[in-house]
Amino acid sequence: MRKNMSESKATRRNGRRGPLASVALILIGLVATGGAYAALSTASASASVDLSSPAVIDEGQKLFAANCSTCHGQQAQGTANGPSLIGVGSAAVDFQVGTGRMPMQMSGPQAEQKPVQFTDEQTKALAAYVASLAPGPAIPAQSELEGGNVSNGGELFRINCAMCHNVAGAGGALTEGKYAPELKGVAAVHVYEAMLTGPQNMPVFNDLNLSPEEKKDIISYLTYIQENPSAGGLELSNLGPVSEGLFLWVFGLGAIVALTVWVTAKSN
Amino acid sequence: MSNVTAPAQSGVVGKFSNYLDERTSISGAVKEFGRKVFPDHWSFLLGEVALYSFVIILLTGSFLTFFFQASMTPVHYEGSYVPLKGIEMSAAMASTLDISFDIRGGLLMRQIHHWAALLFVASIGLHMLRVFFTGAFRKPRELNWSIGFVLFVLAMAEGFTGYSLPDDLLSGNGLRIIDGMVLGLPVVGTWITFLLFGGEFPGSDIVGRLYSLHILLLPAFVLIFIVLHLMFVIIHKHTQYPGPGKTEENVVGFPILPVYAAKAGGFFFLVFGVVALIGATVTINPIWNYGPYDPSPVSAGTQPDWYIGFADGALRLVPPHLETYWFGYTWSWNIIIPVLLLVVFLAAAFAYPFVEAWVTGDKREHHLLDRPRNAPVRTAIGAAGVTFYAVLWAAASSDIIATHFKVTMEGVINTLQIMLIVAPIIAFMTAKRIALALQKKDREILLHGFETGRVVRLPGGEYTEVHQQLDAYDRWQLVSYNDNAPIMLRPNPQGKITAGMRMRASMSRFFFEDRIAPVSQEEYKQALEHAHH
């Protein structure tokens, strides 16, 4: 055995390239292109857009005129169909447009989320334009979204958010067909902006109500429960006893009844 | 009893059995119980499922008591679940978190315990429905129905006290609702909650008190009533479905030893396996999400476990603003009405066997079960009851229905309010008509046989389809049932007709006015002759 191995090793060394060379080459290639793409795309995502640059604001104004002004007015002053956007700040635009709620597809109890319609750059340009009209809450920096105290965040979430969004962020019903959406999969920056601007039925949680530090804690808590699924197994959408009861009646009792039929079947 | 000659003492088992029997006379009992016969039908195992779930609950519950601390002393959680680290909570909540995250096998035991509890009440419910719809509650089993009903209520009480023990947000909200319901009772309400909670809600006593009830008093009662329930099953012998060779005087099936005991024992492990599988793979009551109880927050989608759902539904469906101010007190009809509704509903379920016995005036023993179609009004009443319960049940998840079916909350509530009254009536009429129609079909098949699909041409040129008569086995099932006719209103020996008699006569008309009489022997003979011509 030993001899064989050393022989095969020797033959490998004799070759011009090691057998793993091509694998390594592909790996290097993938890492390099992937890394470069990631670097470039993150750069285009946030770093490169300067919200105060006149060019960006101009671009935003054009987009606004083409996509938003029907309801919000040419100068964002508002019409009978849509509220004024003067003073709502870039955070509100980034939330509404960035999550696909705006431009609104149809009137209803509340603006539904739909596939995002603008690229990140276009969204930022729109935000820059609206922010240029009057001062308002700004898009939070990445540093305000990470590294908070998870347990404090959990407690704040239960006190301030859970009555509409459910303790696990599974969402919940409001009146007249409105609802608080599920928070799973919502980007941290959008959660922050929602607290800051109070979109649709949500109240505003300003900095006196929940300090930036506390907002960061809440976001860290949400991130934690998303990244750490239930220790108990399937979560049944975290809807609580209703989904548990349904599961038991359908699958638990279903299986049991099937077994009773099986156990008594042979005798007939 | 005494084995003077002591035969066949070969082998260890023989010697041991003999040793045991000489000291306990157990062979008498084994002979008696071992020859008990149980008929085989899947629906007869539903009660067994309940029994097995209870055994699972006892086993896992004992494990949980080793680690659970039934105390509301505030502590700071320092276990391994990060999002609750350093948070102040009761010792009950902290120890439940420890069971879930820091004690080996603890979470599995908790989840098996809780799933088995849900299965316990569900299988009791299904078992009750089987007993109801087949008329198994008739004489001599009315008392056993009552005992079973008490078990059902005890199971709900066990479930609710257990649900409230971890002192998490969900269980605290549940207790708050109970507190509110009790507070809404006139005059005594406030004092009862003071007694229950040891002062103002939530106080610091309730978890300890519920724990005593949950692990001591209620299980003891459940056990006593299970023993009574099973004793009655043995005394009455098991019921059976009608069929050839099955009469009111016999029981056709397998003896306990060796067949039935092996089957039932194996079935226990099947049930345990299913519950363990669910417990191992599906989260139930993730208290770590809910966090410790605090009277201020309430989570969206807060509901009780399914078996209390109908009570929660009643509270959700009662119209708002039902309050009056009388004699210096506020009378909260929005609480009194749902509570009364539930009490009346449960009382009706409890009393049904006695009511039916009174209406029919039937004093005979019944060991052969009814097919649901052969008691149309009973089946219809059952269908109405199930529908009524189901509407209340659905109402408890009104918010989830609203979000998941994209309808408005108000729409759901208003629809269910109407359905609570209308749907049972529709269910009653539909079920009764279906049962009568099925009876008609049975009658038709009996008299004229079933269509064979073979069409023949008679010499005269007439075409006719050949009908084939049922064989004797199938015929037996279709003819052997009790027929109840409405009772005649006749004066009693004193020559009077009392109000009670009138009431009974009108109830009897309600039950048996629309009926399809079973095929008589003469009718059958005539039909046969007719078929031969």
C-alpha cells in the first residue's frame, strides 16, 4: 500500500501541473470575478450615489416627473390623489420606492408591496430630489443598522411593535383590510426608515420615542431571529396556536386516524 | 383457584406464574379480563388514542416537573438564549427557557408534552363525535357519556392551566382574558378574581396555584374518571356495529388476551411514535419568541390553544357596546352573553342522552350502534352542534383568516356572526335531508335490488334492466335498526294530559315525524314476488 502511494505521488510530481491546478485556477477566477462584481455592485448600491449632487437631483426630478407626478404633483406638492412629499425626506422615498410599494399599483386599503420598479441608483436619485425640496429624515448609514443589543431590542420590539407585527414579526391584521406586513426578509435599512417615517398605517417612532441606539437594537433583534431559526424545528410561520392547532388536526390526527384504520384493517 | 396438584410447572415462566397466583389469586382476574372481547373497528380506537396521549403527557410531564420552577419570583435570565439574556422575568419563565435550551432533551420533552396535549383533547373530541353519531350513549351508557364529558372538560382545564404555566407573554395574555371574563360576571366577579389571583391581576401567586392544579388535582381527577370510564366499558361490554351474527346479546371481536392486548399495545407505540416525530420536528409554543409576561404588550395573532378557541371566538363575535348600568353596577353583557352561551352549549352536550331517552321513552338496552342515517334528527342535531362549534372556533382565528385570505377583519367577524345563527340551521336541515335520502336509497335497494346494468329484451318486445337482490349479509345491515315513531298523546291514568306530556309529544314529533320505516318482512316478500313476475 505504502509503496503504491509513494509511486503515485511520484507520478504526480512528474507532471507539469498538479491535478488540482485546474481546480485552483477556476477557484481563483471565480473569486476574482465574483469579488470584483461584489465590490462594484456595492459601490453602485450606496457609496457612489451622492444625494446632494445637483446631477443626481436633476436625474431624480426627471424620474419624478415621469413616474410620480400624476398623483404627487409636478412639484411634489400633492394632489387630490396623493399627499405632498415636501419634507418627507429621503428615508421615506427610499422605503416606499425601495420596497416596491411606490409607484402604487392600485388604490386599496393600503399600498401593496410589488416587485421593485427602479434600480437602486434611480431610487436614490428620486430620494435625492425629494430631499432637496425640504429637510426631512435621511437614509440611515450602515453603521446605524448593526451591532445593537439583541435582548434590549427584543424587549423594545415586544413593547412597541409586536401588537401589530406579532412577536416573531410574522405580521398581523388591522382594521378595514389593512395589515401589518411580515418583517421576515425586510432589509435592515428599510426597517429603520419605516420606524423613522411611519409609512401608511404605521406610527412614526421618532428619535425621542426610540433613540437611534434603540432602533439599532430592534433591528439587531430582527436580524438575529431571522438568522437563527427556531430551535424546535418547523416554525409553522410563527402564527401561534392557530397554525399549531391546524397542524395537529390535519397532520397529527390525520396520521393517527390513518393508523387506526391500518391497525384494524386486517381482521375484515 | 388453588392449584393443589400444581400441574405443568415446567420452565421459569410457569413457576413464576404459579408463585404469583398462589399469593395473589391473579389468575381469576386474568381469566375474567383476558377473555373480554373487543370488536374491531377503527373508530373504536379513538378513545384509546386519548388514553395513550394521556400516558404520554404523564411521562413527559413528570420529566418537566424535575426542572420547572412554579414561582413568580423575578430573576434575570442568564441562560444560553441570546435575545433574552439579562432580561428580568419570573423564575417560571426562566426555568422553562432552561428546559428549552440548557437541559438535554428538555425541548423535545416540552414539545412532545404540548403536542400530546393537543392530541389528547382532539382525540377526545373525535371520540365523542363517534359516540354521539352512532348513538352509543343510549341506555345503559348514559352515565358513561357524562363521565366522558367530564373528562373532556377536565382535559380542557388541564390544557389551559398548562398553557398558563410558563408565564410568557402568550400565557399571560390568556390569563388576562380569563381574568376579564371573571371580572365581567355580575356581583361576584371581582371577588372571584381576587381569590384566584391572590389580589390584583397578575399578582405573584397564580403560577404556583395553577401548577398545583395542573400536576396534582386535575390529573388525579382525570385518572379517577378514566378508571370509571373504562370500568363502565367493561361492565357494559363494548358496543358494535350492526352486522350478520351481531346481536344485542353478544359482542363479536377479539379477546383481550392475546390478540387485543398485543394490538392495543402496538398501537400505543404507534401513537407515541407519531407524537414524538411531531415533537421532534415541529415547534410548538416557542416561548422564547413571546418573551416574559408583561401586562403592557400584546402580540398580534394572540390566540389560545385550539380547544379553548371556541370560547375566544364567542368573545370575538359578541357585538360591541352591550353594557347597561343598573343599581350602581356596570353589567357587561358582552361578557355575560358569551359565558352563558358556552355554558348552555356544554350543558346541552352533557344532557343530550337524557333528553333523547326521555323523548323516545325507550327503556331498552342498546348494544348495537346506529348508523347515523338511521337516526336522522339526532344526526342533524349533531351536525348543527358541530357547525355551531366550528363557527366559534373559526372566529378565534378571525385575524389570521383576514390576513391570509386578504379580506377585512370586519367582514370576517360580521360573516361569522351571521353564520353562528344561520349555519347550524342550514346544517340541521341538510344533514336531516341527506340522512332521510340515504334511508330511502337503502329501502329502494332492499326492495328492488341494485341495478346490474344488464338490459334484456322480453318476448313481448319490452326492454328491462335486470336488478339483482342483495345477499343476506348486506341485507342484514340495511334492515336491522330501530324505528321510532312519534308517541301518541294519550291521557294518563288520572285522565289528564299534563304540560310535560304535551312537551314530550311535540318533541317526539320533532324527532320522528319525518321517517323512513325499515323494510318489513311482508314488504320484502311482496317485492320479491313482484320481481319474479
